[in-house]
Amino acid sequence: MLDIKFTPAAAPKPLPDPDTLVFGRTFTDHMFLMNYDAGQGWHDPRVEPYGPLPFELSCMVFHYAQEIFEGMKAYRTPDGKVQLFRPYENASRMNSSCRRMCIPEIPEEDFVQAVKAVVSADKRWVPEKMGTSLYIRPFIIATDSSLGVHASHSYLFAVICCPVGAYYPEGLNPVKIYVEDEDVRAVKGGTGFTKCGGNYAASIRAGERAEEQGYSQVLWLDGVHRKYIEEVGSMNVMFKVGNTIITPELTGSVLPGITRKSCLELMRDWGFSVEERLISARELFDAAQAGSLEEAWGTGTAAVVSPIGLLAQGDTKVEVSGGRIGRLTQRLYDTLTGIQWGTEPDPYGWVEPVE
């Protein structure tokens, strides 16, 4: 168990208006920090006032991108309590990213304790309005001052938080998706299954092109055959074809999403036939034209589920679920958000209270 030193902020900041929250712009009073040095291990865990930190311009993270992160949320329940959703899954996934990126792992209990410590210190920042939450960003960066291409000998683990508004302030409206057939997000053997910044940097250009054409996200294809579906934007993706749910299998180039895992567990529990396998874009368009592609949606921490109303590739466009949210998509959203915000029972033991 970590012995966390706490230094309170001298003057707490005013809370932002919950009706005008902008994602990733306003940060809470405190942050969690912990250092790593070769031969010493992880040490000096602390919660201190949020603020800038000094780094050498030769810091390895700036040059060789040895860094990873997680994304999770804290939720305010109707009775005023604060809870996390499956934080040990985030801890496990961060360690998976650590192994791929040659970063020392953090014990899962220590990861969860660190997240709880900063959220507990900033409980007043967890908004009460339904649909709002406190976004939590744990991350690790390499801190050696060196331009040699090798694993760093020192690291910083940090956790920062920001209150965020409802992802769908105007309702759960389906989005338009464009199949990206020029750029690729990741390849098997690379870092696609990790949460590292390079994956997201590589996705920006395609996202910008899609937005210019009036689409919300891109549907990524695999980097070898350029035919199999992998992710949608920065989310996992699922499709209801007839009575079967299909989603890309985790081949090493797809992020193992925690919301993805939760949706699959729910649907299997509800009796749906669920397949994790290779899915070609052609299979989806053929299913749509045959009338069997009934629903499509993305899954992720930020949106929970994001219904897809239109798929496009080149000049081919197909409408999904009449351009409206499907019944199963809505059920998944209602169930997951109900568990997260404490308005529905949690039979799976997914929520973790913050004292």
C-alpha cells in the first residue's frame, strides 16, 4: 500500500458551470505524482496542488514518445456518493501498455489507490448534474534527459482530472462514419493494443479529412489487407447483423476497450450470440444492402456508446437503423450509464466507491 503524502492547495479554485463544461479544459485543484528511478523503483507518491512541472528539453518523452495513458471517469450517484467504473481493468490495461513500451509496471492496487487519492481530494469537482462526470487521466512519461534511443531509466506517473459535461447534450444522435482506406491506425506487432499517444497522433490526419467531408469519425481498416474493420475513430465498434452481434477480434492492433468488454459481457448475459472475429468492410455493406445490418455503434469511456446512422466508403453510402439509434444500442447505453451513475443496480461488481 502506498504511503501518499498530501499537500493541499492553498486556495481552492472556483467550480466551473456544469452547463458549460468543455472536455479537457478545466482541471481540478490537485494531481497525483509518483517517480520511478532504476534501482529504486516507484517512490515518493504524493498528491499536491495542480500545476506545471519543469522538464529538460532533452527529456526523452519529447523525442521518442515513450509514454502511455489511460482514460476513466468518476461519477456522482443520486445520494451524493462518488464511484469509479472498473478501475482495475484500467490498471491491468495500463500495465499491458507498460510491457509493450518498456515502462516499469505499477501494481494494480497502487494504481487504483493513486486514482482514488486524487479523486477523494477533489470530490467537490465531481459534478452532480446527470450525464456529467469527472474525467481521470492517469499517464506515465519517460523523464531521462538523453537523446539516445533506449528505454528511459526514470519515469513520472501522474493522475490529473477534469470535470466534463454530458457527451450528448442534445440526445443520443447517430453519427456518420467514413471508411478510411488510405491511412492506417496500427498493425499487428505494433502498438495498436496500447494506449500510447502515437496511436492517436497517427489518426489525426484521417479524422481531419473525414470531418471536412461532413463525417464524425473514420472506420479504420487493418494495415495489412486493408479490408478488415478494426476501430471507429478512437473507439471500438460493434454491429448487429440479424440476430448476431459481431465485433473485431483483438488481434494485437485493436485496443482492448473496457466499455467494449462490458458491452460484450452484458450482451452475452442477455442471451445474444456474440462473435469476435475478422469483419470486412464489404461484409458490412453487403449486409446493409441485404437489410440485415440492423445496428452499429462505437464504444468508449467518453461516449459509452455512440450509435452509427450512416456508413460510407467512396461513393457508396448506407443508412443504418433508419438513421436512428437502435433498440440494443439504447439498452446498452441505459444499462451502462445506469450502473456508472448509480441509478441502476450493479450485479457485476463493476463499481468501486471512493471514500
